[in-house]
Amino acid sequence: MDFFIDTANLDQIREAQDLGILNGVTTNPSLMAKEGIKGEENILNHYKTICEIVDGDVSAEVIATDFEGMIKEGEELAALHPQIVVKVPVTKNGIKAIKYLSGKGIRTNCTLIFSPGQALLAAKAGATYVSPFIGRIDDTSTDGIDLIYKIVDMFGTYGIETQVLAASIRHTMHIVQCAEAGADVATCPLNAILGLLKHPLTDNGLAQFLADYKKLNS
Ligand code: G3P
């Protein structure tokens, strides 16, 4: 499973990149706003900076909701850098835009996926990725991970090449569950990734090893 980081924060992106396990970045308008990035030029420059930090795919979301606007923005975003993947919401115009952009060889990430049917339609349109939002489904007292199992199973049945990019990951256990469910990618907050390292027996074991070494070598 590939690891993406779900943030527009450059320090966090650098920290994840330095760890050596990062395969890409996802952003959305809320994450850009959280970093105070505003104005078209600043936003585009921010995407370029992210592409220079990481080696992998960087999702940049369109703001337009009409078909013409979506494809115009999508083409502009894709022209910014070869690593850019155009993120498009799963609306009627979004599906049309994904079909158009994929026909032009532009890679897309269909976002705000909450059902297997939405994922199927996005895949039919040629999306490179679909992004099911598991945390937001959990918020409605329904199992978000179950959606990952269903989409992975459906894509497997038909040999669909669209990648399942699990999004809205809120904590470390979500990452493990996404891997168990067969997600191609999990896009995660940095603290959820770092949580994978934590185990008290590792800390205790290391302390014991170092203490035993010191006894004989000091
Ligand atoms: O990847 C989508 C993500 O940014 C949304 O996360 O926590 O706002 O549901 P959240």
C-alpha cells in the first residue's frame, strides 16, 4: 500500500518525505485554507513547491463546479507539473470532466466518494484514483472501512485499474485497516503515520538492550 500525506503543510510534507516512505500528497481547498494559502498565484505556487519536495503524485483540487470550468482548471493544474493529479468531486459535471481529462491523458483523483456506485462511475469515466472518505463515514456511525472492502472487491472482480485511495483517515488504526482491506493508497495525517511506530514493548525492549550494553561497556 502506498502512503500519501493528506496536508498542505510544507513542514509536515518535508518530515514525511525525510522518513523515506512517502509516495505522494493529497490536498483539498480546506487543507489549503488551513495553511492560509489564498489567491490563485499563491495556490499554484504552493502546488509547485509541494511537487519539488516529494517524488510522487500530488493531488490538486478544482474549485469550479461547472463542466467548462472544471476542465479549464484541470488543464491549468495539470500543466503546472508532471506530478499533479487533478482532483475532481464526484458530481455529474465531475464525472464528465474526469472522462474529458482522462481522454487527454490527464490523471485524476475523484473525491468525496461515499458509496461503491460513485466509485464505479468514477472508474468508468477513467479516474486514476477514487477517494472514499472513511472517517466521515465513521462520523455517521457507519463503518467507513467496509466501503474500502466493497470497492476493492468490486474493482478486483472486473479488473478495474483505478486505484483505491483511502482518504479522511483520522488515526493510526485506520491505516492498518486500509492495508488489511487492500486499499492501493492511504492518504494520512502525519501523526497517524508516526503512530505506526508506537509500541511500549519496543520502548521497553530498547531501554533494556541499551542498559545491558552499558553494564558491560562502561
Ligand atoms: O483526504 C480527505 C480529507 O482531507 C478529509 O479529511 O478529516 O476532513 O474528513 P477529514
